[in-house]
Amino acid sequence: MFWKKSRSKAEHGKNEPRNTAQAAVTIDALRHTVANMDDAEIIERNTKNDQKVTLLYIRTLIDQERLNEAIIEPLTRCSQDTIYECIAASKVSKIITLEEAQKQLMLGSVLLNDSLQNQWWAARLENPLSRAIETSQTETILYGPKDSFSEEVEQNITMIRSRIPLTTLKTEKFTVGSLSKTTVVLMYIEGLINPEFISIARNKLSTIDFDLFLDSSHIATFMEDHTHSVFPQFQQTDRPDVCAFSLGIGKLTLLVDNTPFALVAPMTFFHLFQSPEDYIHRWLVASFLRCIRYISYFLSITTVPLYVALTTHHYQMIPLEIFSVLLESRSKLPLTPFWEAFLMLITLEIIREASLRMPTKSGQTLGVIGGIVIGQATVEAGFVSKVLIVVVGISAIASFLVPNYLMTKSTTLIQFAFLILSSFLGVLGIVFGMIGLLAHLNALTSLKQPYFAPVAPFYGKDWIDLFIRGPLHWMKTRPDYLRPLQKWRYSRRRR
């Protein structure tokens, strides 16, 4: 009585849709397809020699101006025997099965019935829903290209091809999602990229089995080698110049329809600290800024845990002058250093998320006023020390120097893990946490390639663009860890 009764085959057949793979295309079948669809249109027109033509389309998916110019007006003036010769659309295909007709209909095609030839045709007149090219809001730079991707995949391909005008820049189209039918375009430079990357990406894309894909991050989830890691294994970017640069050094790019963010792979941990502006600044300035990012990341995950470790387990290591300040600041506090730091970090994350969810102007005001008012009030109320407010502020500001937003969020989780370890084991807990973090990074892969390259495994030549950004004329070869087919970046090999 506790088990669901299985339905009979006859009952299954009542609810399952009829197989349309080999069904013939008829007016009645198409009327049944578009039943209860208010934006579906079925109209009839006569040619110049009184031949009746039936047109069926989804009004919201097609460009109605092009419908009049490319189909309706040419049909009314046409005196040819077949309507195929009358259509002025550039993409016209013959329809054989009902499944094919339904697919073309939902892709923005107009279906036409040639009554004399008893043949159906599909003319692609899709309505491109794309916004104007705007400046990137997630990877802002002062100098350099200002354009960014849009939600239209064809437009995104155009922006990349304008930067790499090569016939070897290949594009392969895949369709994923049983409900969304999302288009994914794989881009790479043939003869330059390691063929192993292409093979892995093709296999992963062809084996995706899910119903709905609305963003490129959903695609990355199904293609990542380690789904439970806090570190992203695909670089998400909405900048065409970043994709063009990545393609040029031997990587591949995935463009997903209806989202402005492309995926770049394989990537490493060190790519999370690189900015497009690094290759615009003077190399000494860019190297300094890149080093600052690494230092800031280290400070963001260790500053608050180190404060808890020193004030809880190793207060004897604190210099006497600083210890007297801490003693005065913490003399009347009711909370332990761990709970004091934990509550402040949680409050900081609440303010961050609230400022992101609020409208732009209100969010900025909330972030500034919330941080000042809450910080000042908690100090005056005697819940936290003044020193902790300074430490949390430094940690929060340092976390924003990492260019990758996904990395910023993973930093928060690592910081909480270090905080717990430091509360139990002190500085030794932070050391154990760093060892575990490095071991985890060394175990990760992106498209089966080492995530911690070129440090582990070691590629000495690639260090010229790792912790520093060397002069461009020194970067004579592409990164060794990518194993590109064309190693040299010069058109002619120089000595």
C-alpha cells in the first residue's frame, strides 16, 4: 500500500506525446501544434497566377517588416510555378517532417505551403532581440576597448572575428537543453590550439543531459571537472578582447546564446588575478599591480583569522605597545575574539549583498552609511573592539582587488574556514589551512589540465607572465602548459 502503482503501457501512451520524427506536415497537424498560442498566425495569400499560399509563423519570433518585404509582397507579384522562386529571404529550406517544421517554427521561421507542389518551405526571418553594445560593468578598465558582449550569440561571434580575421578561427554549434534548446558555440583557432582541448570540450558538450540552460554558468557546471570546488574552472568574461587574447595563446571559447558572458578554458588559478588592463599599462606598473593583487588575496583570507589566533592563543607574540592597545580595547567586551570576528564578517556580508540587490544609487548609499553607522555603533555599544573594525575593513577592501567576482565570493568561504581553524589551533590552524588550500588547488583541473600550472607542474618560461607581467617583446612563445601547436608568437622565428 506504500508503493505507487505502476501504470500500464496503455496509460503511459495516453499522456506521452506522439512521435513526430517521421510524421507528415499537414495544415491540421500544424494547427494542433499552435493551438492555444495567441501569438501564432495562419494567413493565406494568392500569387499573381491565383495560386493559394498558406503562411504560418509565430508573430513574436519574426521580424514582421522583413515578412512583408521578403515574402508577402514578392508573393503577390510572383508569377512563377513554385513559390520557392518567389521568396526573397536568404535562408530558405525544404521541410519534410512535422518535427522539423516545429523546430523551424520556434526558431523564427515562416512556414509556407506550396499547394501545387504539395511542399512546405521554411524561411528564416528571426527577430534579433539584442541590446546595443555597451561598456562592460563587471570588468571595467580606464584604457582599452570599451565594447562588451550582448545576449545575441551571432553578434558576439562578429566582435571576436573582427579582432581575429582568420579563416582558421573555427566555430562549432551545439544545442543543449531539452526545454531551452540553448545554442552553444565552440570557438578555437585551428592549427594553433591543442586538439586535446577541442576533443574534451566536444565530448562534454555532447553528453550534457538537462532541460533548461539560461546562463553560461549553467554550462560550466556540467563541464567542470570538480563541481564541489569553490574555485571556478572556467573563466567567465563579457569582454571580446579577453576572448580574442585567450584564443590567440591557445585556449578555446564557449559562447552561449541569451547571455553576455563567455566561457574561456582551460584556465588556471593565476588567471583569476589577471586583468585586461595589465597588458595596457607599462610592464613595471602592471607587474606592481599584479603583485598587489596577490598580496591582497593573502591578506583577505588571513588577516581576520590571524587576529583571532593571536588574541586567543598567542597573545605573548604581540608587541607590548600593540598589546596594551588591544587590552584596553577588549577589556569590557562580552564576546570572545572568534564570535566577535564571526559576527562582524557576517554583518559585512549582509551589507554587501544588500547593496548589490538594491538599486544602484541606493546600494552605494547603503554600503557607505551601513558600514559607518553599524561599525561606529557596535564599537560604542561595546560589542567589538576598534582594532577588529580596522582589521575587518582591511580584509574587506583587499578582497575587492581580485578582478574575478566569482573568486571574491569563494574568498569569503575560505576566510570563514580559516577563522574556525584559527579559533581552535591558533596560527597552526592557519598553516594547516594554507597547506590544505594548496593541496586542493594542486588537485584541481580545467579541461583535464593542471589548475595550478605553471607552478605545479613547473614551466619556467611561463613565469614571465605569472606573478609579474613582463614586456610583451619578451613573450616570444605561447604558454608551454597549454602545449599549443604553434609555439612561437612571432610570424618569423627570431634568434
